[in-house]
Amino acid sequence: MSEIDVENAVDPIALFGLWMKDAERDELNDPNAVALATATREGVPSVRMVLLKRFDAQGFCFYTNAESQKGAELKENPRAAMCFHWKSLRRQVRISGLVTELSSEDADEYFHSRSRLSQLGAAASEQSRVVASREVLVERVKELDREFPGEIPRPAYWRGYVLRPEQIEFWKDGEGRLHDRFLFTKVGEGWRKERLFP
């Protein structure tokens, strides 16, 4: 388990990194899977699972189709929240803040690091829109494979995003529901830490 106990941690990014290492060791599938919540301008929420691709002091990065539901919601309301739940570790991390787009160069680099089939699938999909059948999607992938025998160009709508945390909450299971909850809130260049009732 992590070397830094949540009780003594002062840097939430460093603590998250240690918890992620624990998850990578102990979670069976996709330790980087995270529920991403967005909302419309009117505040109508939606949530789905995405994969965290990296994180650092600037924030938590993921990639998606900007024309998808989440992409449209982030365009009109750039605030979002994430929730990691590692059941085997009995831990949870909640993060909220402002989302901004990563550079085109960043999106290009990550897009081309993916497998060819994943690139084709991303380019072929009109994410979140109605499709007549699976065969339509499969045929679009085949067409793109024929059209681009070499490098597949990243579609302009396929972009990277970073959630810049304003709050990060760590939750650790405790016996008899006496859980540990610590909330870090961004204050200037540092963080304020508070213990919460479970």
C-alpha cells in the first residue's frame, strides 16, 4: 500500500499518484477508469466512464470526440467532476474543477500512440449519434483502412482535455462506516486540507 498515509499527506497530486500505483497493482481491469460527470448549460447532468491517460500538477487528462455528448457539454459548460472507485482497495477519489482543451500537438501524439484499429474506430465513429447498424460502423472502419494505408490523420474533432482540479477528496473505508475523508481545496498555489465526517 502507499507509503504516504492520507492522514499525513500535504500534496494531493503526490498522494493520488501513490494510490494509482496501488490500483495498478491490485485492480484487475482498467485501474485508470474514472466516472466523468459533465452538465449542460442548464445544469442537466450526465456521467460516463472514461480512461485517465495521465496526470500531473496541471490536472487529469483524457481524450474524446469533441462532437460527442460530453464534448458538447464541456463546450457550453467547462466544469466537470471525476470519481475513481477502486473496490479492491476500498478507496475512492473525487475531483472537480475546470476543463480546458489540450494542444493539437498533444492530441496528435496521443492519437498516434494508439493501435491502428483504435485510431480507425475513433475516426469512423460519430460518437453519441444514432447509427443504423453495427455493419455501418464496421464498413466505415474498412473504408478508412483502405483510404489511409499509412498514417491515419487525427480527426479535428478528436481532442484531449485536462481537468484542472480545484478540489480533490480522498475516501478510505473504515470499520463500522467510520470512513476517512479528506478534502483538499486549491488555495492560490497551495492546498487547504480538511477532514470531513464520513
